[in-house]
Amino acid sequence: ERRERKRKLSKEMAEKATRELEKMQLQEKADIKYKEWLRKKRAEEAEKKKKEKEKEKEREAELQEKRTRSEKIFKEWLQNAKNKPQPALNRYGFPYGKSTGLY
């Protein structure tokens, strides 16, 4: 009986040790997978931020180009407006915008 109890006890201890070892191995695998997932997630976020910055730079460049073009066109228009002849004020009986009488 003693031997049998000892054998059962040692068998239970061995099974318990085996289960704990398996549990530890599973935990290690889970930790490894989690770290790998976290590394991939951070890489994806970094890539996403990088793309957003590139898009923002492109938008800023386009806006700057548009502003430059607009300023150039406005300056040209302003220059041309100076050279255009003024409308005649004394037409159709309205000198200086006022009626002078019936014709």
C-alpha cells in the first residue's frame, strides 16, 4: 500500500509538473505572438503616419502653387487694368453720371 501511494503521489506530481510546463510553454508562445503582433501594429501605424505626412506636404505644395499662380494672375490683371482706357463720362446726355436734359 505504501509503495502504491508513493507511486500514485509521484505520478500525480509528475503530471502536475508536466501540466505546469505545458502551461509555461503556452504562455511563452502567447507572449511571443503578442510581441510580434504589437511590432506589426506599430510598424503599420508608423507607415500610416508617414503616408499622412506625405499627403499633407503634397496638399501644402499644391496650395502654395495655387497661391503663387493666383498672385501672379492678380498682378497681371492689376497691371492691365491701369492701361485700360476709362469709360467716357459724357455719353447719352449723362455728363458725370447726371442727366443734363432731354434730347
